Amino acid sequence: MKKQRVIGIFDSGVGGLTVMKEILEQLLDVRIVYFGDTARVPYGNRSREELIRFGEEIVTFLIGQGAEVIVVACNTSSAMALPVLRERFDIPMIGMVEPGARLAVEKTIAGRIALIATETTVRSKAYSSGVSRALAKGVLPNFSVIREAWQQGEQAIALVKAQGCPLFVPLIEAGLANSAEARGIAKTYLAPIQAAGVDTLILGCTHYPFLEPVIREILGEDVLIVDPALAVVKELEILLQEMDERERSGPIGLAFGAVLGTNHWRTRYFVSGDPGLFRQVGNTLLQEPIDLVEQVILGE
């Protein structure tokens, strides 16, 4: 029996459910332990020191729940805390920034990439650096015209506009993703993106895919919207394959996989704040039932 890996996912709130949904749909042999730090949401105005401390507490908890891989499903934490967390924990970790930047480079058709994110993520310039690193590593656009122009030095490819959207996360956490208020705020935030003449927009916060219909309505069909979660799933799939290959010949791994196979849970949810509110908003956003949510107080 193939081993069913346990993936730990954490975010400041409900946003990471967008990543969880993609993982569950595309990787059938995984289980997910999800932690939403709803008592301390939003993360967008937190200091680097706070984000590192929060991350350490959550990763420790997820490892205690059996997680074998950690997905940092929060762009702010990925940008500010992930490098330190990787140094302090001996467990594979995948963030949002590098996969998202690579996907944007692959998808751009004119080389003009934009980002919407929390103010902390914008200030970190992590996505701008991520785009540059992707190009330096040989990642190129799929569209042949821009790819060839870049290779010949005739066309720049860069993140040309980054816009902070501090009100998006509170709106989504309150269950107002489809409200008139959300549309009005989105129009204000997206005006500079429209003025910059970009062709590709990175959703640099895992909450933002819940606003994608509103964003698409405002920007129109000419701007491609990139959700880093899609690239995260691909990276996770490769990582899990590598882990399976290393353990394939080990009898301990096979035995452990068989034991897990007798246990039928697929997702478990933990939050630091109100379980009822998380369940209510999560059910609305996912349009499928979240039955049990347990509260865990960290940092005490």
C-alpha cells in the first residue's frame, strides 16, 4: 500500500484553504493538517520577528500532528520567515513566493508582471527578487515571441508594479469576498495595476483567489491572473515523489503506510481563534463542508 503522506499547511486564516483545495484535488494520496492563525490575523502588518515566532510555534505544532512536509500557505510568512524556519527545522518546507514567481515568468506574454499582496510582502520585494532568480535559473516564458525577444536581449521581463491591498484579508476573513464593499475597494487597489499596462498579475496572498471573480471583472480578459497555489502543488508533487523513492525499499516506510491506510481521515483543521467563525467562513468560501475545527492556543 502506498504511503499516505501528511502535509502540514498554515496560514494567517482562511486564505490557505485555496492552497489546500488545489492539493486535495490534484494529489489523492495525501492528508492535510491545516492551521489557521485566526487569533493573530492579519499577518500583513506584522514584524519579521513576530512572523518568525508565529511560524516556529505553528511548525512545531504541525510536526507534533504528524506532518512530514510543511506548506507555508501565506505569502507574508513565505517572504519574511521561511528562510529562518528552514534553518531551524529539519523538515521539507515549500513557500508561495518562488513557485509563484516562476509561474508568472512562464505565463507572461509581454514581460510586464504585477503583484497584489499584503504591504509587508510588497515591502520585502520578495516577488521581484523571485522573478529575477527564476530568469537567472533559466525559467523562460512559454510564449515563443517574448521568450525569443528576452533571449536576444530585446525585451525586458520584470515585476513592474507591486500594490499593497491591506483591506482584502479582513474582508475575506469576515466573509465579505462577494460584497459591494469588496468591489469598491478592489477598484481602488487595481487602478494603479491597470495604469501600469501589465499583462500578468500575481495573486500574492492566499486569500486573494477568493476575490478572483471580482478582480477579473475589473481587469478584464487581457490580464492573466496567476495563482501561486498551482505551482506549489507541482513542487509538492515532485518533493513527495522524491521522498517515496528514498523510502521505497525500506520496510519501515511500507509498514507505516499500511497503518495509515486503515485511518480514513483526510483533513483536520485547527485554529488559534474562533472555530465557529472559521468553519462558517470556510464553508462559504469552499462551498463544501468543514465539519470539525479545533482551537489550539499557541505562544502561551
